[in-house]
Amino acid sequence: MVEPATAASADDHVTAIAEGAEGHSFSDAVAQAWQILDSVTDPEIPVVSLKELGILRDIRADAEGLSVVITPTYSGCPAMHQIEDDIKAALADRGIAARVLTQLAPAWTTDWMTDEAKAKLRAYGIAPPHSTAHAATAGQAGDVGVAPIRLQPRRRLYDTNVDLSPVTCPHCGADNTTETSHFGSTACKALYRCLDCREPFDYFKPF
């Protein structure tokens, strides 16, 4: 009679994969790590995962172990240390030790957010970012090299190069909104107010 697998044996299996034990491959280790990290969320927006935001860029496994590559939303983002700790803790819970590497180029862009992430932001009360002009050339997971940082200028009526599409209120869906502060709860968001329902909300600035 074959005994059912226990939680401990499952953890041992994951550890063996990460260590490149006989019968396992590095691709297995990467697949396991992606699966584990799917549930790790952004510490500032807990309804959205790091993968959905595009912060989790790549996972690599070799003879030296597992490496997780992340890209900050902007240089100096205060959440990056917490993100690194959360990634290590999630993997450690399954018996996997990993290095977390920060990759700055290509620079993160809001175009790396998935449609699921934008829908979750809206449901959470944050207006998701509009697409930016460099969406077609945005770096993909695992890309390396030098890329210019393109910041979305402040939305002004006299600025003809800025996307003036209205920011939709995540509460009532109205387009009758106005920016009250270029900085909201965090530096990557602007504070808006809906002129229909009168509710304030954050808008995730596109860049």
C-alpha cells in the first residue's frame, strides 16, 4: 500500500528541486518558484500580486541556487525592502533559499501591469493608469540592458503632448474628475476627486 504524500515530503521535494537533486531540473525549480510567488502581494496594494504589477521580472535557477529578479516601480521606492523580505519568506516557508536581485534596466513601466491588476486596482478604489506612448517597446521579463526612463508629465490642459483622456472614478465610473494633488498616498499615485459622487481617490500615474 502506498502512503499518501505528506506536507513535509512535498516541502522536501521542492527543496530537492531547488538544489538540483538527481531526477529534478532547474526548469522545475523555476516553475515551482513562480507558483509559490504567485500569491505574494504588493505591501502597499495587498490586492495585487507582484507578478501582476510587473515588479517580479524573472526567476533563474542554476548550480548556485535560485535567484529572483525584481524591478522597482521607481528608484527609491520604500516598499522594495519589504518586497524582498516577503519573497524570501514565501520561498523559505517551502524550504527554498533564494537570492533576490534588483534590476533597474529596463526601467519599470505601468504598461507591465496586467489587465487583471488594473481591474483589481479599480475594485480596490484606485484608478488604474492609462497606457503610455512606449507600451510597444516596454521591456519584457528577463530583458537586460539600458533603457531610457520616460515619465508621464503632469496632466495640464495646455500640454498638447500629454494624454488628456479623463481619469475615470473607480467609485461611480464617472469621467467628471479633477486632480487635486500630483502626489497621493504614495509618490507613484496622484490624488483625484470625482465631481459627480464627490469621493476622493488615488490615480496610479502612468510612466
